[in-house]
Amino acid sequence: MLYTATIGADEPSRIGFIVSKAVGNAVARNLVKRRLREAGAVSLREYGTGFAIVVRALPASATASWDELLADYNAALEHTMRRLAGRLPVVTGKRPAGTQPDATTQEGTQRA
């Protein structure tokens, strides 16, 4: 599951990870966290400012390969960003990061 929300346009984006014991033992959880951190670092190049991202790893992520995990992460991130962009006001053809038209800007999608 991945959730996104806007924060101040000039604030650096933040990424948080939730990996519970349901994912597996400590070795499996740490592997999932390392992989998600790397996926998050790659996504920060595109979304460097204005967003808070929270990733909750589901138990299936423990058995997923790096390519599957990265593909699911990217698909979930793009999906939530598209949904979030639909709620932001349009200013001269662009949607500025960090603006909130209402209090319900959080979006989420379930991924492995």
C-alpha cells in the first residue's frame, strides 16, 4: 500500500516505510526495507519537493523479486500521484506541488 499527500511546495519530500512482523522474520523485513528505500531514493529524483509518501509493505512483498517490488512501487506511486494531481488546482497549465484545495488530499492504493 502506498499513500501520498502534499506538503509545502518548498519542503523536501519525505518517505516513510511500515514493515510489520506479518511480512516475515527480521531478515525478510530488513530486505524489504532496503529494497523499498532504494525504490524511494529513485523516486525522489522526480518528486524531490512537496510530497509525503508512506509505504506499507504487505506480506507478499517478502517473496517478491526486486523487479516485481520496484514495478509495484512505481505503479502505486504513479497511480497515487495522478489521483492527487486531479485534486490540485491548475495554475497556468501546471499543478503546483504543495497546494491543497481541500483537506482530503491523501490518496492510497494497495500493492504487494
